[in-house]
Amino acid sequence: LRIAVLVSGSGSNLQVLIDKQLNNSLNIEIVGVISNKETAYALTRAKNANIATFVIDKNEQGKTYKRAEFERLALHVLKPLEVDLVVLAGFMKILTPLFINGVKDELNAPMVNLHPSLLPAYKGLDTHERVLKSGERYHGCSVHLVTSELDAGQLLSQAVLDVRPDDTPATLQNRVHALEHMLLPRTIDFIAHGVIDVENVGDVYRFWGN
Ligand code: GRF
């Protein structure tokens, strides 16, 4: 599976994919990493693995690209990579139908996003704080197909944990992050092997973590 990964930050999920590609435990080739932040550590991780990186951050005037400009450039970068799957892993920019339909129609590739909550609950930011404030018993992470509604596309998989009485936003973040590192490669593996058919999604795959 030829995949492109879009990132904005640390890229620990990208690192897991790189490691699994390198030790052949996941049948993928990461053919490009696109970042909307020039300072993202994910870029260093990609470069260290000799993966092509593309930074779409500031224009010649030093201004951050407007959404539509970013999306056009990203599609332009993705097109020649001939990807089978686009993965959003810690990509923090909201995408509009321009990009989402472009991926579908021009690249003919599905796109998945990794989100740190049990969707459809807790879309958006600060999920760990909100989960704690609401006194939830369960939390976790989800992988879903990307549609133009934020964090609302068809769910593919989830990993669930029990919220502990002594959890803080920081401990929950760490625990969910560890679950993500399991869930994302596993879900990509399911897509690669046709266990998950992105054209005709059946059951949501759920895993328990701790
Ligand atoms: C993850 O929690 C992901 O769900 C969220 O951003 C974080 C990215 O982590 N959207 P990393 O950059 O892969 O370390």
C-alpha cells in the first residue's frame, strides 16, 4: 500500500508506521510526508528514514498559506505520488471539500484520520480534558474515513480504555497515545488486506487497551 501521511507535530504515530515499514511488519511504503508546520518534528523523523517530505507552511511573504492555497498545493504534491491511501496522523488543520473531494476524485484514494476520542463523542480539540470533566468511564481513540464534516466520517476502528480515578489530562493523553500507536497500524493493515473494505464498511473493529 503506497501511503502519504499528513502531519503537524511530533509524529510519533508516523514513527510507528516508519518502524513497521522498515521491519516489514506492515505492508506499506510511505511515499511522502506533508506538513503544514515547518517546525514539525515529524519532518525529522521522515527525513531520517529517507522519506520525501513536503512543507506547505508559509508563502514567499512569510504568511501562513490560506486554507485553499494549502489544499491546492497539497493535492499538487500528492498527485504524482500515486498513493493508495492518505493518512492524517496528528494533522491539525481542518480540511475543506476542495481537498477532500480532490483526494477522492483526482487521487482516487481513501483518506483516514486518527482522532483521540471514542467518536462520535468528543469531536474536535482538548478531548482528554473534556472526557475527565464529564466523568466518562471510557475513553480511547478512533480511526475514521475523512468526509467534509469534522471528525464525522464512517468509523473504521476504535481502541478503548477505562478512565482511572487518578487520571489527569496528561496521563490520559499518554495512555491514548499508546493506544493510537497500536490502532493506526492495525487499521492500515486491515485496509491493506481487505479486512476493512473502505468502499463498503461493515462492523467497527474495537480493541481494548489499558
Ligand atoms: C494524536 O493524539 C492524534 O490523535 C491527534 O494528534 C496527536 C498526534 O500525535 N490528532 P503524533 O504527532 O503522532 O505524536
